[in-house]
Amino acid sequence: MQKFLFDLLPIILFFIAFKFYDIFTATAVAIIATLLQIVYVFLKNKTVEKVLLFNGVMITFLGGLTILLQDKMFIMWKPSVIYWCFSLALLFSNYVLNKNLVRMMLGKQVELKDRFWNVINLNTSIFFSLLGFINLYIAYNFSEDTWVNFKLFGITGLLFIYMIFITLYISKASKG
């Protein structure tokens, strides 16, 4: 739970800064928070997870463009780009490299047959792809305020619901 909250910290700070200021200030806060998060993790562990580094690059690049060009769409595209990259990484690693990333992350805790890991991997790829499209739908069809609320509460809620479904699937698959 502590790691989950730590991972959400830049998003929470983005949300708070947006509510008190604007999307450009919130973007700057998110960039700084993410970079500090990376430094903290590196100093603590002497290594940084690739996902956190990738997120740091994306928030710095797209957030930097948002601030520099004063165009909020760059930061609004960030979640979609990240989710689509995750989706493609899951597919590429599984079908080209024959490495199931979901199994690599969870395989030490759960023992399942390859076919179940492949189903989870494919479903997770589809889920991330859909999240990317949903994010853009909200960004282009609703207010900026609605998008910011969705970014924190909607996406987090959808991820939580997906984790529940995956947990139930793993529980059922491990018995069969």
C-alpha cells in the first residue's frame, strides 16, 4: 500500500496544484515530483525500475512541451502514450521475444500454466490500450477539470477494478 501511494504521489500533487493554480503549474509540479521520486528511489535502492524511468522521461518531455508551448494537450496525451507503450511492450515481449512480462512480474507469487499467463498478458495489453483511448476521449470531449479528476480517480479506479478481475482469474486458474 505504501508503494502504491508513493507511485501515486506525482499524480496527487498534480491534482492539488491544478485545483489551486492551473494545468501548467500542475505539470511543473508533476515533473519535479517525478524527478525527485526517481532520485529518491535511486538513492534508496541504487537502481530505478524501468517503468519509473520511462514515466520520468515522458512527463519531462511531454510536460516540458506543455509548459514551453502553453498547450495542455501534450500533458493530456501523456497517459495514453504510456498506456499504449505498455500495451505494445506486453505484446512484443510475449510474441516476439517469448517473454511474458506479466509472468515475470507475478510468476514468483503464483504458479500458472503458460496458457493462463498468455491470457492475462493479452488481456492486460488490451486493457492498457483501452485506457489510452478512454483517456483521449475524456481529454477531447470533456472539460479540463473533468480530465484531471478522471486522471486521478477514474484511471486509478479502473486499474483497481482490473486488478480485482485479474486476481479472481488467477485464483480460478490456479485451482484448475
